[in-house]
Amino acid sequence: VQLQASGGGLVQAGGSLRLSCAPSGSAFSINSMAWYRQAPGKEREFIALITKGGTTEHADSVKGRFTISRDNAKDAVYLQMNSLKPEDTAVYYCNAKTILTSSWGQGTQVTVSS
């Protein structure tokens, strides 16, 4: 599975961004898709996940501000990010899991200015 993430950019604190992730290849085999982020000097951290059945999970740090969703017709996954904070600045990565594999997109930079 190949993943293409997009939608990052520069935004002021309190603003919003919407990230998109579109898989290609064996998209039918994907069981779940997720968003992670990695800030400079920090480890990659889990942000949100959505299963094939539509169950979602969000990290405590983004609950109430970020929402993961999917478009089944396009096999695409989105991350709506509201009330952005400077500490949300990071490279955001899309991940897709099948029974056998875990695939990563190239990452999209999100920068939140204070």
C-alpha cells in the first residue's frame, strides 16, 4: 500500500487545517488507518486511528480538537485539526495497516505559529 498525505501548512494558533491521506495499491486489504506526528527531537506519537468498520480512537492530547474521518468511496482518510496550538507543530504521518503490513506515507509538515 502506498500512501500520499497532504494538507499541511503554516497556520496561526487557534486556526484549523485538514490533512488528507489517500492510499493506492491494495487499499481493499487495509484494516485500519491512523495519523501519527513527530516533532523535532521527539519520538513519533500516535494521534488518531479509524478502523475499517469506522471505530475511531484519538489521543488524549488532541481529543476535542482533532477528528479523524474517512471517505469509503475514495478509501481516503482525513484529520480535521481545530484550535491548533504551537505544540501541535510536527511532521504528520499517515499509516495504514493490513494483516501483514504497516505502511507509512511521506509526511506533511504542520507549523503553528503563536
